[in-house]
Amino acid sequence: MTTETSATALVLHGAKDLRLEKRSVPAPTGADVQVAVQATGLCGSDLHYYSHGRNGDFVVREPMCLGHESAGTVMAVGPDVTNLKVGDRVALEVGLPCRKCALCQQGRYNICTSMQFRSSAKVFPHLDGTLMERTNHPAAMCHPLPDNVSNAGGALVEPLAVCLHAVRRSHPPTKEEVEIARSAGEGTAALVFGAGAIGLLIASALATSQNFTSIVVADIDASRLEIATSLGLGLKTALIPRGDPANPPPPKDAPHADQTTYALQNAQRVAATLTEAANAAGGPAVAGFSRVYDCTGVPACVQAGIYASAPGGVLVQIGMGNPIQTLPVGAAALREVDIIGVFRYDGTAYPAAIALLASGKLKTVEDKVVTHRLSLEEGERAFTLAGKGVDESGNPVVKVIIESK
């Protein structure tokens, strides 16, 4: 019979105050399983908690483990578990919905108002995340991993699920719609803002599962765009200029109207540059992007994304940047550009992400996106690297994974 055990955990006590501690882990009861966590990816929300002791309005009020992009091996099962056994490798889905409300029953449990999410300080007492050697978790939220999906790949299931949910929400063009455009001499292009982990994963998902005639990844960092090019998926890239020396921005004390005018004019210039990138190297011409996926939340990107959208296009907002933004809504309305929000993933996304990883189509992507692997004992360095975005040798840091044996 399984008894209580102890495990090392990486615990956040406040801003930039991480401590390794021993935690007792009871034997799993009911429909829970106990998982030896072997890989956990660091996410943007983890970095906010680490750097500031808060993520937006959610403030850390007691010691809490971070981490929610995790995979591991089942070590024990509760008496009511029927779908898993000891030795099974799983990806953990750490959002715990109520399962009772209308949204949950409609399959949209990601926006359940009673959602509890491990590693989030939204609820108090907080629910610990998965940066620990062992943890108990509901078996229903543990998704079996095929043998050909590594533990690091299992840690990518969560961010990939976000991407696939965003793709599904965008209703990408069908083969028939692409052929109609081709018959009119037009292409069907997609634009991805941000070449971080989410941007690279969503661009890869689009390239391997959708029908776009061209996919452009845009970023201000040339080294990250080199990673996008190296994936071997035919992605086009565009380096977003950090500024136009011939047209400098107004001073910070200039009237708000002047700053807004400049920002929107600059967004239109960037949009034109990105459209040119889509038309580079031949292929059917496009006048704009059928789908735009913003993975940054940066106002300048969202603004440019609206201008870069083709008539009838869709802009999907994935990045959680500035909560209040100035947007050219008129430019969207006049061309019927839909703006769609995305929050995590629904019940179909995890199985779809695992299936895509198991297909082998993203093997190169996994190798390129996971740039740094460290141990639980190196947690402080792992968070520092992820926050800087570049390592001591000047190499880009895309996805940091903390591994345990």
C-alpha cells in the first residue's frame, strides 16, 4: 500500500525569493494519482510571479510552487482510478473547473468562473504548481503520453494546447476557400507576431496542419527569427524595426493625441512591411493576412495586426500584454476584421496537442524551442535565464524546462 512520501519542491516566497523545500506528499485518494514530475516548462506567468510577486491583480500571499507545463510518470493511483496505472507517462492539465456550470457543460471549461488553476494566486489559499518532484493530481486531468513523445515534449503539450485552441478559435480557411482564392489569383496568408515559444509553436502548428499559402513570423529579435527559419517548415520571417530614424516618435510629454497619431501611422508602415514579406519569394499575392495571431500583447503589434489583416480577416489575441490598449477599431470594422480573444484551452486541445506531437511533425520544433534544460536545484538560474531571454553566451532563450529524475 502506498504511504505518504516526501519530495523536494521549488517554492516562491516573494519576488525573486525561491527556496528549495521538502514537502510531504500523501498517498493519492479517490480518483487522484501520484505523479513523479519529470519536466516542467517555465511560462510567462511564472516569470511575472517570480519577478514581481504577482501576476496582474493576482498577488502571492503565501508560499506557492510555480509551474504548470508538466509531464511525468504515474507512481501510485487512488482506489477509484480506472484509466491509468503505475508506470504510465502523462501530461498534466492543471486547470480544475467546476464541471457543473453551463460553460463547463458546453465544453468551454477554460472560462469557467469557478476555475482553480495550479500555480495561480487567483484563489486563496493558493494551489501549488508542479515544480516539485512528486504531486497528486486528478486522473481525469492526466493525459497519457505515447512512447515517442519525450518528457520535454510532454511539457510542451500545455503551450501547444493554447496554440491549437487559438487556431480553432480563428476558424482557419478550408481547402475549398484557399482554392477559391487561388482561382482569383490570390494567396491566403497567416501572420504570427512574436517568435517566442508560443509564436514558434503556433506557426509550426499552422504549417503542419492548415492550408495557408504563406506564413510569416514577425519579431524584433533577429536571432529568434533565425530559429523560425531553421525549423524547416517553409516559414517566412520579418524583422520588425525598433524605430524609423527618419520619423522619430514625439517626445513623451507630447499631447496624447500626437502620440496616438504617430503610433497608428507607424502601425500602418509596419503592416505594409509585413505584407511585403508575405509576397516575397513568389507565390500567390496577398493584399493582407487572412489570419493574424498576436502572441505578444504589445500594443504596436496589435495595432499593426489590424491594419495588416485582409478584408474579412481575423485577429486572434493570445498575448496577455497591456490590459488597456488604443486600437484602430474603425479600420477593423470597415473591413469586417474580427478580433477574437483566447484564454488557455478547451477540452479538445490536450488530446489534439498530444496527437500532433506523436505524429513526429514537430520533432525539429521541440529540439529548437526547448533551448535550455536545468535541474530543480538550478531553479534560480532557470528563472533568471527565462527572464533575460538570452543566456551567458548570447544565445536566445526560448523555452526553459526544469527536469527531475
